[in-house]
Amino acid sequence: MDNKAHFLVNPRLTRLLGETYRSSEAALKELVDNAWDADALNVWIELPPPLMPMPILIKDDGGGMSEEQIRKNYLDIASDKRRRSGEITPLYKRKVKGRKGIGKFAGLTLASSMKMISGNGVTRCTLTIDKTELLEANDDLEKIPLEMEVSEANGEESGCVVELHSLDQSLNYPTPEKLKEILFREYGQERLFQIHVNGEKLGLADLPGHNVKKEKTLQGAGDAELHYTITDNKSKPKTAGISLRVDGKIVGNPSFFGLEDDEEIPAKLLKNLTGEISVPDTTGMVTADWGGVNESSKAYENVKEFVHSEVKAKLKSTHNRQLNLQKARIQKKINQRLENLPEHRRRFAENALNKILSKYYSESDTRVQVIADVALDAMELDGYWEVLEKINLASNGEVLLFAEALSDFGLVEMAHMQAQAHRRIEFLDYLDALIGKPDTREDVIHKALEKNLWVFGNKYSMISSNKTLKNVIEQYFDKKYRGDASKNRPDLLLCGSWDDKHILFEFKKPDIVISRKHVSQAEEYRDDIEAHVNSDQPIEIILLGKKRKEGISPKNLAQNISIHSYRSLISSARREIEWLINTLK
């Protein structure tokens, strides 16, 4: 039997080998990822003390590889494992992590020599790769012989062992603490994957942050032990939430036990939460297949209430402490700005500011200062208070009052672009709600939009709104109207600020499907106006309603006529503003 093996080189090799790992610990994680892909249940890592001659060992109890798999798959550099074997592992249906085919070189990042011993229960293969030989060889990589020994398994269980010898002394030696933190962030909440580093199983204490243990006897559920960590922002777990362990077995996926619906807890903060609660087996708490909990169970309700109250208290104290420390650093500037407000508004402004800042507690001081300045800029304007009060009063009232409040919103000029952008997002939310009300009429939509032309784009200015054709022609074009439709009222006529382009908008009820009849009416308005407009540009027509009637193809509409839904108008405006906000960030 040939005891030599060779690399199979893929053309992507040159690019992929140029990628490096951020740290020694990140390189070792790549080897743990291989164990995950091999459907291992356990991984054991041994890190000897620095400067000692012993190798680093990574052992798993996965499926292992046969000689053929090593030759054709493992040594096929830069081949995508997911294309070769699928996106999901065969046994535990895990999402495959290996994709670039270069994970095998992670060990050689740290060591001069790597020995891989793999057994599949039938054979035992030992492959040795020497980095020095690879770097100094004159031949192409696929021509370099690698030492490989194949023998019978002799009852040995399947799995893989990677030995990293002659560690590179120019690199920082991997530390157990940092390695455990990286691995727990990735695998800490996995139900069937245990990692042991220097004999210790990964646990919540391996994540930096506020580590809490709490025990309590719960009615109907027995003795419960809650253990969780609120991590710092740099050490967020990949999967956040609290796992439920019943009689030693994890049930279902991690959840937040109702904390995600609590308005007092910022959603961002929940991403820093990870842990588990252990309870004894209680009749009726879990489903028959142990795949999830029975939410009607009184025992589970008591567990949920316990987790919710305990974790919420800690999250609030942690959050408030972080927020207060941050506020203290910028409080002097905030106080100076608050003094500019009338005394009767300061308390309200401070409370509003606290709510705003609580949403951005994890941002840098510089960003928080910008957010505070923008908020206070808006609060210093009288129109801000008047409009907010009017919207708050009208939002749950009559449709017409709601529309008037939205219309007034367009009159408020914000001091900064970012403040204006955020307010406009709020306006679009209100407008979206207005569109969804079944009793909303076109005149209501008209009132909400006529003073918020930015929804249609930034380059248009108003010519007329809901005026008769006679008044439009005589007032804006200084001509005597001649025609048979003097009393007709086009909804909205806009003029381009730089290209002399005109747009005629026609609003229909949000539940109206635009038909040919509606198109014809708009064309009549346009024909009457166009005869009096001194412009080489044709007047464009835009009809707004629920949607286009079936059978009306955009290709068959006359030139410069288009039909849009209110939803698409709002969506387009929202995308533009969100782009602006992201750019300003």
C-alpha cells in the first residue's frame, strides 16, 4: 500500500492561503470547527504551559475519516466542503462551517509540524505535515510527498486527534482564557457539543461580564438554579438567550422568557444575555417528545416569571450603570443645552433625552453626544413641541385630525439633517398607519402630503394644491383660462426646481384600484394645463392608489404616465432617508 499522500491543488489556493487568522486562538477555533463538521459530541483541547516542549492537542469523538476520504477530500486544498458533502452534517443536521478547504492549515499557523490521527472505527490513519518542507520545497505543492500510515482500528473508537508540534515562538501563545471565551461565544449554547479546555468544560463563567447565579424553590417546578451572564459588548454570544434544562436535558432553543416584549429592556441589551435555568422534571412542563415546553403549564409559568423578574432586575441595573457612566462623561454639555429650554419643558426634555439615550447606550461617547445634540436641537424649536403634542392627541382619534397633524409635521424645520431624517422616518410610520385605515379618503391623504413634498423627492416645489384649473392657470401662469373644465381640481401640481419638469399627482383612496377611467381623468387635467405651460418638457402624470388594475400593463400606458401604490411611495421614501441616516452615521 502506498504510504505517501499528496495534496490535490485547486486554482483558488493562491488567494486563500493569503488569508490569515486574527490570533492564535482563532486558528485553534478553526480546528474545533472541523470537529463540529465531523458530528463530534465532545472536543478536548490541551494547552501545555508556554515554552514547554509538549504539543497542543485537539481531540474529538466525531466520525473520523477513511484513507480514501483523507486522500480525496482532506488533501484537496481549497475545495468547498459544503459543495462536496452538502450544507448539513449527516448525523446531527448541523450547518457545516468548513467552506474554504484551508482549515487544515490553521494548525500550521502555530506549529512547524502537524500530525493528524483519524479513525473511523475500521481504519486508523496518521498523516504528518511539515511546514518547513512545504515552504522550502522547489516542486509544486501537489508533488510534495506527505507521510501517511494506515492500520486497522483494533476496536478504537472513531474520532480525530490533531497534534501541533514545535510551536512558533514568534507568535503569542494561545491562552486558555481567551480561547474559552472565543469558543463559548460560538458554541456555548449548543445542546450536543461540549468543549473541554485543559480538563475544564466550557461554561458561562468563561465569558467576561456580569456572572450571576440564583437559586429558588418554585411552586410546582421544584428547586430551580438560574445561571447567566450579561457580557460586555465585545464578547457577545453568537446565540443569545436563556436555555431551559429539565432533569439535565436542554429543552427547545434559548429564549428570553418574555423579556423581548418588555419595553423597559432595550433589545440591544438582550443580545448580551446568555445562560440557562435548571429545574427537575415536572409532569406536564415539556412536550411528549421533549422538543419544547408546554406553555400552558403552571410550573413553566412560574419558571418564566422567576427568570423574567430576576434577569430584568439585573439587566436594568447593568444598563442604568452603563448609561449613567456614559451620561456623566457628557452631562456638562447636556446641562448647558437644557438650560436653554424654558423651565417648564426641562423635565420633559430630560426624560425624553434619557429614553433616547437608553436606546443607544452601547454606542461610543462621540456618537451619543451627536445623538444628544440632535435631539436637543429639535427640542429647542417651538414647532417640535406643538406638533408632537398634536400628533399624540390625534393619532388615536379621528382620521381627519390625524391627517392634519401629519400635515403640520411637514412645517417643522429641523436644525440638523440627521434630526430631520429621523423625524421623517416617524412621519412615514404615521403615514403608513393612515394608509391602513379603512375610512381614509383621498382628501385626507392630500392634506397629509401637500406640505411634505419630500416624500415625492427632493427636487420639486409646489405650484398648486387642490385648486381649480381656472385659478391654477390664472394665478401661476398669468394667463386667461380658456376651456370647459374650469372647475376641475387637479390634486397636486409640482414643478422641478432645476429642469423645468412638471408632475401632476392624482390621489385616490388607499383601497382604490387604479383603472383606465382614472387615467383618462388625469390626462384631461394634464391636457388643460399643458396648453398654458411654457415648457418644452411634457407634464408627467402619477396616479396613486392601492394598485394598478389587472390588465393594465405599464408598457401600454401613454408616455409619462405611471401608476403607483401608496405603499411603494412610502417604501421608496423610507429607503432614501435610511440611506441618508446611514451615510450621516
